Amino acid sequence: MRIISYNVNGIRAAITKGFLDWIQQANPDVICLQEIKANEDQIPVDEITAAGYPYQYYFSAQKKGYSGVAILSKIKPNKVVRGTEVTHMDFEGRNLRADFDDLSVMSLYLPSGTNLDRLDHKFKYMDDFQNYIDALKKEIPNLVICGDYNICHEAIDIHDPIRNKTVSGFLPEERAWLDKFMKSGFVDSFRHFNKEPHNYSWWSYRAGARGNNKGWRIDYNLVSENLKDRMSRAVILPEAKHSDHCPILVEID
């Protein structure tokens, strides 16, 4: 199964930049989207179907034009679950899961901590998400959690770790949470195959950051430990430029 995760920063904007042509070329079996910023009735579902993705699932935020996640698939899932049934986690449309025969794929958009209130919300979300996943793993051991985690794990994952050490997304407490989450039974698929620096998935729109590769790696395809030996490839796809993020890919046999 070829799985891509992509924070599109507005699905309608990404489509105007050639997103649908791109997914036909990239040809994932499943693509998890974050920050779709639209309700389903605002999305050209027929065009997405024509691009090869007849199975489309959306979980939008209550606030219009904000947040939201989606899963587009060539394969019909056995079950789709919108949200976590934890109210404070679900009103912004941040978690969507599709269960297939022998694995489940989740699209996750973790909150950012842009100010003190949002940082508190982010930490509460992270703690409750860990509890949710700990329980879910007992029911579904083969999980692939794809998405924008809004956290750089290690210094290698950010272009300037010294200056950014007090910035949300690279705070010691955030990094410690992500480290603990991975150690609870997940593999960072990209780092499993690639230990090299200067590999990022998000760049600020300011000061030519992308052209100068001054980025952050905040998007991950985290794969259950018991699927580790079935991973055949994991890469970042920075040539795709429909967003301030780029897509990330994992292939699982």
C-alpha cells in the first residue's frame, strides 16, 4: 500500500495549483490530507473521483474555512471513523481513520501552539490523543498515523535548532511528548530509511525559506512497530509545491 500524507493548507487552493494532476502522477493508494479548510459541499468531489479516488472521507471543523482532515482512497475501507469522541479534540476536525483489511490509516492534524491558550490546548490534545491511541492499539494493532504533528522531533529536523528552542513546535516539552509517543510503539518511517539532515516538510512563506531550505520536519507517517518489517520505502516529496508543506510517502507491503 502506497500512502501519502499532505497538509494542503486549503484543498481548494491546492487544486488551483495543480494538486489533482499531481496525485494522478504520484498515484498513492491512500492520501491523508490535513488543513483542508473546507466543508464537503465546497469540495469538487467529482473531479477528485475522476482523478482516481472514488472513496472520499472528510471531517471538517465546525468553524468554516479552518482546519479539517480528509482521506482519499482507491480502495474501499471496511470502516471509517470521524473523530475520537473526545469533544475538545473533535470540534476542529483533526482526526479521521479508515480501516482496511490488515491495517488502519489515520489522518491527524495536531494543533499548533501559536499563543499561550493554544499551547495549553495543544498539550491537552497531545495527552488525550496518547490515551486514545493506547486504547485503540488494543483493538487495532496495525496503525499508520499520518499527518502534521506540528512538532520537530530532533535537532536534525529543524534548520536552526538554537534560535527555535523557545518556539512552539520545537519546545523541549513538545519534543519529549513526541519522543514518548513514538516509543509507545511507533516507527518514524522516514528516519527508518534516512538519517540525513536538511530534510524538511514545512517552510515559512517568509524570507525565501523554501528556496533556501530553511525548514522544519513536522509531518510524519508513524507506523506501528509490528509493521516495521513490511515497510519498503519512505520519502519526503519536496518537489510538490501546492502548499507551504510538502507531501510525505510510505510504502507498506
